[in-house]
Amino acid sequence: MTTGSDMQKISSRTGAWLLGAALLLGSAGALAQQPPQLYRWVDKDGHVHYGDSAQSPGARPVNPKLLNSGEDDAAGADERKATAEKQADCKRRADEYVRYRDAAGFTETDALGNSRSYTSEEMDKLRAHKRQDLIDHCGAAALPPDAPAAAAPAAPQS
């Protein structure tokens, strides 16, 4: 026969076990309800992408609950601005390369008004330098197509 003190021991052991089970189940439920991790990145063309793995350079974790709040758009404003600045810099470098590539000759004038003309070897080196500068900063895809060949003059008609 069990006495009152035996019942208290059984009751407290059962209570402790039930409490432990409840805590375990509660924490498992909380873990299961956490939102999946979401990452955001901007590609080289300035397009924003989202995914569940940080496989892309520059990917950063985002809170999925903030996606429709506008906070994520504000966070991406700096990235969009940097992308626009990079595109403008690449356009400037490409335009400069085209000017050097297509120039017939180069003359440099210093602050005192002294002029110096470049030799054809110096012009070739400067063109190569401007081309490499464009590739280094913007990639080979930023190179503009070669200038179209000058059209041959039409034959005189008789």
C-alpha cells in the first residue's frame, strides 16, 4: 500500500517529467515556427534577387517580415546608388577610351601653354592603357564595338 508521502514523491516525479516534456515540446514548436532564412543580393546589372542560400557574393540576410514594409527598399537604396554610380563611371571610361581609340593624333598642352604632340608609339601605348583601364574597372564586356570602317567613296558615275 502506498502512503501519502509515497504519493507525493510519485506526483512530484510525474510533474517534473511532464514539465520537462512540455518545455521540450514548446521549444521544438518555437524552432519549427521560425521563418526560413532569406538572402538578398544585387547582380552586376543592378537587379535585386532573393534566395534561401548565400551563394552569391554580397548576399546578406533579410527579415522576410520586412519585405512588404518598405524597409527592405530603403536598405537597397544604397546598393542601387552604388550600382548607378558604377554604371556612370564605366560609361565615362568607355567614352574616353573611344575618344583615344578614334583620335588621329594627340597634342598635350601644359599650364604654361607649351604644346607637345605624341608619337604614334606613344599614342598606341596610351590607347592600350585606356583600354586596359576600362577592362580592369568594368570588365571586357564594357568594351565598345570597334568603330565601323570608313565607307569607301562611291565611284564617279559617267
